[in-house]
Amino acid sequence: MDTKRLILFIALSFSILFFWQKYMEERYPQPKTASAVATAASASAQGTAASGVNATNAAAPAETSGLAKGQRITVTTDLFRAEIDANGGDLRQVELLKIGATNDPSKPFVLLQDSGEHTYVAQTGLLGEGMPTHRSLFTAAQTSYTLAEGQNEVAVRLEAPGPNGVKIAKIYTFKRDQYLVDVKYEIVNSGTTPLTTSAYYRLIRDGKVENPGMFGTHTFTGPALFTQEDKFQKVDFEKIRKGEAKFRPSANNGWIAMIQHYFVSGWIFSPTNGTAACTPNDCRFEMKALPDNMFSVGAIIDLPQIAAGAKYERTVPIFVGPQESHRLEAVAPGFDLVKDYGMFKIFSAPLFAVLEFIHGLVGNWGWSIIIVTLLLKAAFFPLASASYRSMAKMRLLAPRMEELKKRHGDDRVKFQQSVMEMYKTEKVNPLGGCLPMLVQIPVFIGFYWMLLAAVELRQAPWAFWIHDLSVPDPLYILPLIMAVSMYVQTMLSPPPPDPMQAKMMKWMPIAFSVFFFFFPAGLVLYWVVNNILSIIQQYVITKKIENQAKLAKNS
């Protein structure tokens, strides 16, 4: 198999594997056992039975299609500009100050918001008669908070009354250089009887799916859940809408999140600083479809009974930020899985680890991609050499193949028999040029998904005219270089015996380069460097085989 036919095969493989990826996303997750999972409805029902509060308050109150808006409390840190609404004490807007907006990098990226193109907010509340929910009015000492120079954290204390003189505070603590925000409930039971309540934590988001990706596929957008028992699960919005979402109804650990391309928000119930949010009681997970294409995912935690005159505190962190690998790994077990490498994680994750390490040395993602390409080329050097030697030998046999074609005319059976006999006599394996390259295909595709999922490359410049490696080349220079390099490889490869195939191979560089006009510049950079190195390697080996053949012929 010559290089051009191999490239066509790779293109088809890309398409098939991408559609398979989409199919797997639609099918994922599958229940492990009948006893290990339950629908969202049964999760709520089981939570009611386990709860110590009144059954009418056992589930988190449903949100209406609109969010009531009140006075805003703004918080500014080195990473955030956040807005908390006095109605419910919800986290209503989060701007990521060090991440540029998609269409205007000079402006901060808005992740959470309750107005504009999206609705995406974080809510908490307490269950029980008279307890403050996400609809209750909270008060704060001031309307603006700023993390000052030299400060490591800033706390926003919101207060609301409870029943029978119970005092309740919700405290947000924003920390320097962290996208993880602590959300603490402080409950003082000033009454004369014990207090029983539960806390709920949830994310409300619309069901809009962005980043359509290539070939009809996209990185996952929607809820995700992690427990030590069932590990990582993604749940499609449509399954929630149809009531088909299946997941473990309760656990004493884990997290629940909303994922989108490059970014994630999630409530963390795994142990933090040695304390688990869900112990000694279980987290009861909920996923619900709301009106107007809205969805709610979260968990309810039963709090221990608070004696009269006692004080109780419970902290649950929320992560709101980009999917930067080094940050995700530090949040909670399994939280790094929100970075959507798809089925090629086994290749993509180690490739990114190497890329990130090299970036730490050179400080530029574009040059890091080039160095990783060199390393991959070195790793696959023996396989590629075997492939190019096989193609060089087949190239030498091209004149003899033309003679066989003329000799047998339209008798394709005898022609193929003669060709195989020639290969056997000359000790040439026709698959020798293909099989070594097939081994590399998963790595190539893994590299694609790695670049697609890496927020670190979002709006990252390389050099010259490339100012963002995560989007297509604005001047299409790299795709054009790619097309030229593919044409050069065609000239070095053995010609196909079939005239129709030969004509198709001549057009392949142009046809295949169309793909690269839409690929991220970082991926095209990888392919261009890989192709140039391949051309050099193939040229040297081809010339060596030809010279050996000339010496053998003249001796």
C-alpha cells in the first residue's frame, strides 16, 4: 500500500472512529448491575426514605423557568470576577479574568451567567420548614469584596433567618490562584428543640451544546458524576429529558459537575482537607429536566441533628474554571476525567503530559508541539523505516509491473497471480508499507483529541501569523504546506497499478488538505512537521535502495 492510499485509509479511519466516538457518547454510561444504579426519579424517592426531614421537603425545591434577581454582591480576585445574588445567595455570574472570551480575547470569558446567551448558575439551600432555600433573601455586610494584595483569601458572609430563632449564614471563601471556592453553611440553633435539616447543592444550566467539532462529533457537553463505586459517568441531556438517565442514587463520596468544551463547574463531595462532605450520611444525587430546555444536577446531604444551643458548620467546595490538568488533578479523585479525551485517553493523556513537560522547559506551546513531533518520529523511526524500505522496493518493481499488465491485458486474475509471484521472488511484502503505519494511527488520532481538549492551547500563540493554536490557520499557510508535502510524498511512493487509482492519488493531496483547512492550527503544525520529517526519511531510504539496486545490476 503506497503512502497516498494509506493517507486515504487514515482519513476514512478518522471518520469511522469519530462516528464511533459519537455513538459511544450516546450509549454511555451503561448500568453496571441492576442493584447498583437507579433512575433519577428513584434516587429522589430513596433519598426521601433516608431523610430525617419532612417528606414534602426531602427533595430540593424545583426551579422555575426564570431566576429572580436582586441586589448583587461582587467579588474580585486574581482569577475571578464573581456575582452573588441576594436572592438565594446563588453564584450567578463568574468571569474568568485570565481566560479570554471566545470572540474577543481582550475580554474575560464568562462561564456562569443568568443573562445573555446562556443560563448557568450554582445554587444551594437548606430543606425543612422555615429554612432558607435558593429563593430566600440573604443579606451581606457590603456589596463589593476584593482580594487585596498580600491576602490569600476573601470571605463573603451572607445571612438569613431560620425558624424559631435559628441563625444561618452562607459563607463563600475565594482563595488566591484557585478556581475552587469553599461554600460553608454555619447554623446556630438558638431554639429550644433539636434541629433536623438537609442541604442541597446543584448546578442549573441550559441544554445548549456548543463546539460542533468535526464530522458531526463534539467534545461532551452535559452532566458528569463520579463515585468510588461507579467511577466516572457522563450523562447526556437527552437521557435526562426522557427520564432514561441512570446512575447510582447515593454515595458517601464523589462529585457532580457540568462539563463543556474547555471548562467545568462541579460540587465536590469527596474528602477535602481530610473531611468528606457526605459523611456520615450519604449524598443523594439528582438530575432533572426543567422547563425551557433547562437542567438541574446536584446532590442532597442530610446534616446531623443540631442540638438546642449548638452550632454546626458544613463546607462543600465548588470548582468553577478551565480544565487545566494540573488544577483538575488537585481537586478530587477522578476530577481530571472531565477533560474529554474520548476513547483515545490512553494515548491523549500521556501525550499531553509530555507536551506539558516540554512546555515547562521552552515556554511556547507551538515549539512544544514540534518537539513532541520529533520525539514521536524518533519513537516510530524503525517502523517508518521498514515501511519506506518496502515502498522503495515496490517502486523499483513498478516497470516490471507495467510489463505484466501489458502481458495479461484484461485478465486481472492472471495479472494478480503474476504480481504476487513477483513479490515472492523479490522477497517484497506488499503490506510492509502499510502495517507499520497502521500502528501509528491511534497515536495520530490521540494527538488530535489531545489538542482538541487542551484548554492550555486555547488562544495560545506559536509564532509568525499563528496567534491561536486551537483554531484553524487564519491565512491557511500551514494547510497549503501540508498539501505540498503530501504531493512530494506521492512522487516518492510507488505508483498504483490501477490507472483509476493513479489518477485518484494525484488528486489526494488537494482533497485531503481540505480537512486541514478546518483543523486546529496546532494539529496541522504537528502533521506538517511529521510530513517533512517523513519526506526526508523516505527520500534517504528510497535513494539508498535505488543505489543498492544499481550496484547489484552493474556487478
